[in-house]
Amino acid sequence: MNARSAAATHSNTPVVSMRHVGKVFPGVIANDDITLDIRPGRVHCLLGENGAGKSTLISILAGMQQPDTGWIEIDGQKVNISSPRSAMDYGIGVVYQHSTLISTMTVLENLMLGVTGGAFLNRESARSRLTEISAMLGVEIDPDAEAADLALGQQQQVEIAKAMWKGSRVLILDEPTSMLAPQAIADLDASVERLTKDGIAVIFITHKLREAYSMGDEVSVLRRGRLIASIDAETLEGLSEEKFTNAVLAAMFGDDISAIGDRNDVELLSGAKVATKVRTKSSRSDEKLVLHLADVTTPSTPTEFGVSNVSLKLRAGEVIGVAGIDGHGQSALAEVVAGQVRATSGSVFLDGDDVTKLGVRARQELGLRYVTDDRLHEGIVTDLSVALNLLLKQIGKLPYWKRGQISKPDVDAEATRLVEAFEIRTPSIHARAGALSGGNIQKLLLARELSHQPTVVVFNKPTYGLDLKTVNRVRKIVKDFAEQGGAVLLISTDLDELVELSDRVAIISRGRLVGEVENNSPDTARQVGEFMVGSAHSEGNHV
Amino acid sequence: MIDIFTTTFIATFIAGVIASAIPLVLGSLGETLGEQSGVLNLGIEGMMLFGAYFGFVTTLETNSYFLGLLAGIAAGFVMSILMVMLNIWLGLNQIVIGLALTMIGGGITSVLYFSTYGQTTPRLGQPDVFPIPVLSDLPVVGSSIFQQPLAFWIALVLAFVVSVVLRNTNFGLRVRAAGQNPNSLDAAGGNVVRTRTFVALLGGAFAGFGGAYLALMSAGTFTPFMTSGIGYIAIVVTMLSRGRILWVIASSFVYGISVSVGTVLQLTSFDLPTDVIKMLPFVAVMITLIVFARSSYVPPALGVPYTRGAR
């Protein structure tokens, strides 16, 4: 079991208790009668799928939302956490899933943001407070680095320092590991351990079972807004990893478990097991070269890196994964391949032909497709029907358009076929596309992009924010496509996903490809992580 | 043909540059504060006109330039209360409200002016100068730079203060955070609405001051729509300066120079139509934009009302 049994030395009285907490949003019961105790010196893991209600629960504790029913007690006293400020005053510090650092400011400025009192910024006292907290976390943080220049793991350390700035007693970490490299996860683990030794209560939200097992002292499982299972410290200590996995999986998915996939899929998806790629072919160097980027550069924007001097070769039947911190040129890479952004220098070749100057439509005709990560805005036209969205890229083409007019029977027939083939759940093919759930919108996009003979598909974060059943389905679609000889450029921030699907993983940092790892050993994730951390360290400070 | 290189002429030229630049500096300071916090004040033109008109009326009635400037500041401030309520508290569209305020400002001041002073078109006298000892006796710069009214020096001090506030105070940090990422400020326990409210009110006061300066110090009178786009130019100056106050001052003076060059051209023998000459400052702005627009940068949260928990 884990090393944190030392927690027993701290008082067993809960520092925070949630009592019958409920929260309803229009159409969704986000939290339903949740009662939880958070004890000092322990790591309390909250497990659950996307949409299970974990984030709502946290935002209630953080003062961002007010519960509709129930209440919160701190040290046994009923309290009203009316704002993030009052949460802070009660000693609750939160590290959100999405960074709240201001990227154009320095680390020190970010940390001083929560400070009140005194008109002028007191940089010296902030520096010494940072030194204190760094020692407490066992990390080193450069106070003068700009937040944008930090690697993800370092950004998170700053976020934790920020949450602990005013001496919090409860630290909430919302999915802190979802995009971290393995090394950074180990650092985080060490910091959490130091904090709990000091008697800090940690609430750790995750959807990965193996992390809950290794890091948690207590585990609670949420499903559809309800607290389904709680495992206290004593019980958890007596459970083997396998028994723990069984118990938690049953709680997380209930009867839905068989609908998600087979047992192996479920364990992979829930992060109980580490993914490894089963390689079907040993070498692809004899396959046809379908996509070739030669020294491509695109312009940067103030908020996102463009790509600079990127070269890449993608062969038929191959999946190249692209790993990296969000915003480091991934979108530019996808868009320069898709034709949405013009390269300022370098060339893009498709099947050996130079397509650098061709637009989106012309590249589509040549078999290139792009599944965007901005599903709702860029992916679909929300006010058009599902059927029209499915055939959006066939506008003007026979047989769906005849003499400049929509041929309804042909459109409807093809749409019906696609809806069935990709199991898109929609009330009708004439329903508004914007009314579909996120998972079904993604399936709609896949149906559209993967029909009509694609040869190369760029996927940008294809499973981000989806429920596990759809995640599994999407990954299968990617695998099948590659299996049938399609070439895939897979951009993702989920390392597990990259390792499961890719033949090679390229690492992008500040718009450059800084390394490439053959995915042929269980060591891939660590090697990728080394590139991610290493490149940020070496390039981080002199820009 | 006038010899444009006499000392008197150069001194007049410099004074002209200052007279055109300072209202723009003041307006841009207010706009910078607002934009840094994420509030786009398109109503600044209207606020400057309000400041100009009420400053003019007050000085005309009381003969006090000090009271006139105060009245101008108050007028801009009052108008920004309206903006704060509609934009920040109620979260309405900042562009629509801003344009409405600009039209209201221009409309109300014109109507009031025509109905009250339309027949008499009164003018104010010269404001008292505040000569800087020793320096004011220098040739050329003495009479042009160091014999300015006190308000000129106040404007420069304010520019320095705004710069220090933005860079070195807790409040300035909160202002920048509100414009960069209001969620971060909220999560850090700051109050986005209060921060933006405060800054927007300050911005209105600055715009009112700028308008009053234009009427009292630069023009010596009020004419309808006398700001002739300075408010919009302030928005451009703000976007190009990105919160750097030295840039605000420098680009305002570039504008001032282009206005004064126009006057010079009218006096020399170049046979240019006055319409072309009046276009010069705007041509200068356009050229500046074409050259520098790529480096202009607005805070990501600019113009976006903040609602907690909304994504």
C-alpha cells in the first residue's frame, strides 16, 4: 500500500464536511445529495467519468458556485462559502484543471495577484514567501520566468504555490495529472506527500484508477452526480490493486460497463492499466509516403505558437502522434496541413505533389481531412440539420447537389447511412446539429471526414472531454482507419492515448519538433516526457 | 511666404504640438486604464465632448480655469457611471453602449451649445501660465514648453502616476489580470467587477479632463464636435501602446506634430487645399496602423463582460 499511512498521526476529525450537497443546472443534476468528509493529512481521491459531477463539487467548495441544497461545515461549523475569496479565507486552495496563470505575467506577479494590503507590490516579501512554499513542496520555481515559458509541470507547481500562498489547510487538485509527463507526475506525487505530512488535507480529482490507488488514502466515486461508493483509509489499505479496480469500476460505470467495451478496453480507458501499442507491422519505411512537410513555418500569434521549420514524413497506414503542451503549435500544425493556414516558408507535399499553395477544398479533394478540436464552432454549423452537416463538404457535388439544388433524397439517404454506421444518436437526421451531445457531435465530424475516401486524416484532440464509451469508439475508429492503410496525424495532450495509438510520437515545443520516439517499448511515455520537460528547460529562459 | 525657421515660429510650432497632444495623452491614459482591465470604452469621444462643453461653460460663467477643468472631469466621470452600469454591472455589449455614448455626447453638447451660445459664440481668454523658473527664460523652448498652464504639468504627472500604478501596485496588477484573464483574478480572490468599475470611472474622468483641456487650454472655446475624432485616435494609440505609458506620450506627440505641420503648411506657399491638410493627422494614424498594426495587442478579455462560472 502507499507510504502515506503516516496520515494516521494526524487528527481524524474532518476539516471540511459536505452535507447533502446538491446542485442542479438546466437539464442536468450535477450533484445529488453528496455527503463527504475531508480529513487532515490525507489524500482524498474523487473518481468519476467526465460529467459525473466532480468539477461542480469542487467549484462549490471553491466558492465559484453555490449549492442548491445542503451545506458545508468547516471544523464542524456550518459556513457559507460565497466567493473564491471566502473559500481562501477558510483555508481552501484550489488548483483548477485549466491553468489560471496569466501567461504574459511573471511567476511572481501571478503569485502576488491574490495578495491584498499595501498599495505597492511588495516583491521582496513575495520572493521570501515563495522560497518558503518551494521548500514546503520540495520544488524549485524561478520567480522571474514568464508563466508562458514554463513547462506544464512547472506551471502546476506555481499553481500549487498560489493555492498554498495564504496558508491553506485544504488543497484541491482538479485532474492535475491529465496532461503531465510521467516525471512531472512523480514530482507532483512527492509534493503532495510532503504537504500531507504537514497535515494539509488534499482532495485529488482524477479519472485514472491507478493514480487513485497509488496516491489516495481515501477514495470516493461519483457517477451521474451521485456519490456511489466511498472507500475509507482502513479498507483501502486492505485492498489489492485488482480488487480495488473491480470495486471502483463497478461503481463508476454500474451496468453501463459492458456497453463501453470489453474488460481490457475499460481498464485502459479508466487508466487502471498503462496503454501499450500492439504493433501490427514492424516497419513501414517501404510504405508509400503520403504526407510530407518540408521545413514548414507559420506565423505565431500572441496567444499561440505557430510552427517553425517543421519537417515530418507520414506513410500510408502509419499513425504519428504529436505530444506537447497545449498551445505550442499543435493547432498551427493541423491547420497548415489542412490548408487553413498558409506556410510562410517551406512546402507541404501530398502523395508527392506540392500542395503548399492549395486551399482547404482542393486538399480535401486529394484525400486530406482534418478533424478539428473546436467541434462546436469550427466543426459544425450548429443551426443546420445533422444531415446537412454530414454532407457539408459535398456542397455542389453530384449526386447530392443537382443543377445547383439540394437533392434531398440523396442527402437524406447518405445521412441516414452515416448516422447508422457511426452510431450517431440523434432524434432525427433533420434535428439541429447544435442540439447533439459533445460525443455525438464528434461522431458526426468523424462520419463526415472519414467518408468519401480519405487518405490522410489529422485528428486534433479527438477524445478531449468525451465520455469513456465515446472515447473508446473514437479510438477504435482511428485504429481501424490506419489498419486499412490510412495515414493519421494524431495531435493529443493525453499521453496514454498517444501511446495506445501511435507508431511514433513526435514532441512539439514552442512550435518546433524537438524529438521523436519510436513507440516500441513500454518506456515510450517516459521518453516522451523527457523531451517535453527537457525542451522547456533548455529553451525556457532566454526568450 | 513666411520664414518658417525664425525662433518665434518654431516656438509657436512646439506650443501647437503640445496643445494638440495633451488632450490625446489624457484621453489615451484613461483608455489605457480601461483596456488594461478589459473594458473597451468606445464612448470616449462622447466623454471628451462632455468634458469640453461643461468645462467651457463653467469657465465662461465663473472665469475660473480650475473650476472649469474640475467640471470637465466631473462630466466625464458622470458619463462613465452610465457606462459602468450598463457594461460592467449589466454585462451589455460594450461596443453598442460605447457608440451610443459617443453619439449622445456629441448630440447633447451640440444642442446645448447652439441653444445657449449659438448666437454669441463666446471665447475664453488666455489661461494663466505656470512658468518654470530659469527654464522659461531659455530661447525657443522657454516660451513654448516652460510657459505652459499648470494643467499641462498635471497631465504629465498623471501619466507618470498611471505608469507607476499599472506596473508597481497591487491595484495595477489586479487591473492587468482583469484584462488578461478575469477568471484568474476571480479565482485569486480579486473582485473583477469592482476593479473594472473603478478603472472605468477613472477612465471617464481622464477623458473629461482631456476634453476640458482641449476646450480651455488648446482652443480657448467650444465648438460642436470639436474633438473631431481624438477619442477614436486615443483608442488607436492605446492599442498600439499596449499599456506602455511612454508610448502613449510618444504617439500622442506624433499626432500633435502632424496636426501642427498642417498649420505650418497652410502658412507656407505650398498650395494645398485645406481639406487635404486637415486629413494629415488621420493619414498619419493610418500609416502608423499599417506599419505597426501587427504589433498591436489587446488584452484577451477586452470587451468581454465577466460572469463568474460562465465558460
